[in-house]
Amino acid sequence: NAGVTQTPKFQVLKTGQSMTLQCAQDMNHNSMYWYRQDPGMGLRLIYYSASEGTTDKGEVPNGYNVSRLNKREFSLRLESAAPSQTSVYFCASSERGQGIERSNQPQHFGDGTRLSIL
Amino acid sequence: AQKITQTQPGMFVQEKEAVTLDCTYDTSDPSYGLFWYKQPSSGEMIFLIYQGSYDQQNATEGRYSLNFQKARKSANLVISASQLGDSAMYFCAMREFNTGNQFYFGTGTSLTVIP
């Protein structure tokens, strides 16, 4: 059971280059998320998708775009990479939280993408 | 205001002893869930334990238990009989049911288990 799969695992970019981080989940979850993790700052939400066809900004959306391609896939794009975007990026999925019956569903995380921008 | 506050950047515990990792939260939603995750040095995020705001009893999962004090808005993680493999970062997170789809994370606590 793969869970949440992120590609690539590592990437080095030059300033100004673009790239797309891919994420796919096989748990039939409605909600998907992109986070960045920087030392001492925990996980900060970049974008999330509550369900297929919807996306919303999180805490730190500037410099990023997302696409919810279908229920399984949620990609994160850096259009013009900047050194400040050097980070570890995590994709996560969860069953949608509406009502008590589904309120205890945790997020399931991919293994992360370590992105360095020179 | 921070939704989740973890005030202990680093903690040390002797092997086989118990340790408590602190977490306080801020919400006006009467329905919410609290989660703890472990992140070992290998980097993956591992779900440990969940506590619902309406749960009458503190959650337990093996050696992990959650000391839930609703009036104080705290949800501390207790690890009993610490093992060397417990050395990791620990994150507290909250989900508010009326929004339903966002999780809020604390900045984490680094736990080191000393042999």
C-alpha cells in the first residue's frame, strides 16, 4: 500500500528555474495539502484542496501554484524559484473532515521533497 | 495568534523513563481534533495519537497517551518507558471541524532519549 507518493525526493534548482512537485495518493482521500518545513518553524501550509476541483491558499502561498489534477493527484509548481524557497516540501492527504464521524481522520504524509535553490 | 504552541524546543529523557511534551492550542470552535506526529531523523511524518474535543477519556495508544485538559486548552503527549527509537521531533496539530480541512501545526519539540 503506497499511501502518499511524492516525486522527486531531491532536487537542486537555479534561481529563476521552474519545476513541479508531484504528489499522488491511493487512499481515496478527498483532501490534499502541500506544506513546507523549515528549521524551527514547523510545517507551514502552502495550499490545500478540500476536494477535487477546489484549491485554497494556506499560510504561505506566494511564489507557488497548485493543480488538483484529479482525486488522486495534487501538484505544486514553482514558476520562478528563489533561494527563499529552499525547504523540505511535504504533501499530505486526509479524509474530509465534516461532522463527528469523520473528524478523527489524521493526515497521511509523503516522504518529502528536499529542494535546494542556488 | 498561534493556533498551536509548543514551548519546548528540546527535551531530554533517560531511557525507560516517562516524558511529557507540552502542547497548548487556541480555538473558538467547540468541535476540534488534536493530533500528535513523530518525525524521526529520516524525515517521514508518523501519526501517533488523536484526541477529539468531545472525548470523555484521554486517548492512549500503546506507550503514548494524551493528557487532555480542555479548560486549559492543553493536549500534552506522554511517552512512557522511553526507548532510544523515540528520539525524534514531535509535532502537535489541530483540526477544527467547522472548517474541516485545515490542520494547524506547532513548531515541534526535539526529544532525545539518553541511554
